[in-house]
Amino acid sequence: MEIADAIERALLGESLRAIAGAYRAELLAQFGLDPEEADAATFRDDTQRFMRKLCREIAERHAGDRRVRIALHEWVDRVDDYDAFDALLSAFDAFDGRESVVRRGRRLFPGPLTAHWEDS
């Protein structure tokens, strides 16, 4: 799956969680691995790298798009990934729950990385 395809899927309403699962499943199939027998760690790093890139690109290309905000917000509720938090908080200045996302992000990533995140 290419980033452009993943962006299109997200814009059509597919969750980032589902996209991550589909990406991993595609990798397993490419290498002839049975999803039932594959360890949870198999392709975890590859999938995380892909999702970090997806979060960055979708936020840059579609900043202000409600569908993207919702997808990223749902994703940061599930992951502890700086790129996901930064994509959401840098591309969307105001949304319900922003303050709690900022607080959680600052707990997870203390220091200068989060200094540019506004509380509201």
C-alpha cells in the first residue's frame, strides 16, 4: 500500500487502525506468511514507520479537513507515537478534547519537542 492510497482510504472514512492492519496484512501476504501463525511483532516496526509517515502526510496535505482531524484524534487515543500527536496538534488548532490530547502528549513526550503545542 502506498501512502497516497492510505490517505484516500482515510478520506473515505476508513480508520487509521484499519489502515495499519491492512498494511501489515499486505506485508504478510507479500512474504507468504500466514496471518494466523505470524507473531504480533512481525512487521510491527514497518507498520509503525508507515503510519508515522501517513500521519505526517495526511495532516500536511489535508490540514483543516474534519475527516482527517477525526481520524488522527481516534488514532492518538490508541497509540503513543509522537508523529501522530504532532500531526494532529500542529494541523488542527481547535477541536473538542484538544487540551487533554496536549496534556497526554506532554506527559508522553516531555521537553522541547512539545513546546510548540498550544493548549487551545
